[in-house]
Amino acid sequence: MKETDQSLLGSMIWSMQRTQDTGLKAQITEVMRLLLDSTTMELNQVRDEFLNIFYDKYMDSLLSPFLQVCAPPIPKPQAPSFRCEHRSALNPNPLPPLPPP
């Protein structure tokens, strides 16, 4: 989103990111929820066009505060070492499986 964006969504996202007023943030969030509720849009073409514009133009800006504070991704675990395999060989009774959720 550019700083010169004068659209409703652009102004709402800009305000959400810069205001400290939690009441205003809650109101903006509710308006955005209503705008993005695709079940209220009657024409599929209008709905698709609106959602495409939102995701293409505004989603990165909306998520940028979250992406700035997220920790870097955790590296994938490496293959088990000899030590782990040896430990498993010494204990023939593995841990019982977790119960289903």
C-alpha cells in the first residue's frame, strides 16, 4: 500500500497501523470484516474482483506488522545421529503413542 493511497481500505489499514486507540482499531476491524464477508456479495464477479484487489493490493500491508515481529523460521531437524539410534537400540520399548484428539 502506498502512502498516497486514498481508498477506503488503504485509509483503514493506515489508521489501524498508526493509531493507539483500541476502540478505533476494533471499529475498523469490524468494518473490514463486513467488507470482506463474501457471503453478503450477491454477484460472483463483483466478489471475486473485490477480493482479488484486496489480496493483491492490501494484504501485504495489513500483515506487515505481524511479519515484522515474527521469529525467523525454525530450521528443519537433521537426521538422527548415531547417538540417538544407539539410545533407541538400548531401549526396545518406545514411548506409547499419543491418544487421538
